[in-house]
Amino acid sequence: MHINRALLAAAVATVANSEVHTVDVGEGGLKFEPQTLNPKKGDTVIFHLYPRHNVVSGSFDKPCEFNDDSWFSGPFDQTDNGKKKYVVNVTSEEPVWYYCAVQRHCQNGMVGAWNAPSSGNTINAYANAAQNVGQASTPQSIKGGELFEDEQIASLTGSSPSATQSEGFNSTGATTTASGSQAPSRSSNASATESGALASNTGAADSLHAGSVTGIFGVVIGIAAWFL
Ligand SMILES: [Cu+2]
């Protein structure tokens, strides 16, 4: 099948209109920077872990505690000294609360949120409630997102559209598979955006590739139909 490369690039650019947000995890003490952000559905959040910190999502009502829907970066030890960043898809615009599960970091204010209300259940209310928690809980292993190096992130987020071809994803897949226990199981709550081509970047590499190709193919057909 011959697809005009320029056409393909245009298609990728059309699909990749979501935003990428970066959060530093413990770079300057017990905090997420920025502490809050307001991502849209389909956006991507990249957590850059600094030594010994991690990030776990939970509910507002139970600060410092994970639940069945939580995502977790895994321990800092598995990030190749911070080189690999934890990438999570934003699948809704409901508030999402998170904390660092190391020692008493959560109780001491290392909490953050997406789309936190400005009154009522605020980030400050969450942080205050966290102070009274006995012990933070930590999921067993990474879930809900994936660890990627900068190069892989660039190709996933479309900042380098030409890199979204299969070669890039195949090399990602090899790395992920080789790491064994780090290979994340596909999170059910990430599936909502999986049909969205490049939005599917928390998925397993193979599926990701398939999803991108399917999505791009659809757009290419659409564009081709328009021109031909
Ligand atoms: Cu921490």
C-alpha cells in the first residue's frame, strides 16, 4: 500500500492535537510542581520522578490511599535514575487526586491533583486531610501508565510526527517486553481513549502501534477521499 508521506504527516498532525503536561515529582522537596493542572480528556501527563519519590492516584475521600482505579508510577528505582518518565493518559475531566507514597511524604503535603475544584474539595482540603492519615499505601507495581524515555515520549506525543511510524514503536516494544515485570498490564480505565490513535499512548506498544495505524489510516482515507 502506498500512502503519500506528506499526506500521512498531515494526518498525524491532525490527530495529534492534544496537550502534553509535565509534572516534576520531588525535584525541590516534598512537592509536585505544578501542584495542580487542568488537563483535558485526551491530553497526556508526564511525571518526571526525582530520587526516591513516586506518584499514586487515589480518591479525595481517602488521601494517601490507592484503590482499584489507581495508577502508579512504580518506585523511583525502576526509572533508570529518572531517565524514564511516567506517562499517563487523561481519560476524563473529573478531578484526579494523587500523592507520593514514600514514607510520610503524602502526610507532609506531597499531593497534587488534576482538575481540582476551586471550592469545596480543593487541593488544600485534600492536603489537610492527608495530614491525618496513618500510613500511605503503595500499589504492588506500575499500573495505569507507562515508563518512557524522552525520545519515546517525543514520538508518542507527536512533537516529531515522522517518528510515529512502526519502527519507533517496535523498538519501544522490545524495551518494554525485555523489562519483564515492568511491562504494564493494560489498564481498563485507559481504554476509553484507545480508539483515538495517538491518544493511546499508555497502552502496550503493540496495541499502540495498531491503534495509531488504524486511527491514521482512517484519517488518511478521509483526506484522500476529499482530494481524489
Ligand atoms: Cu515523595
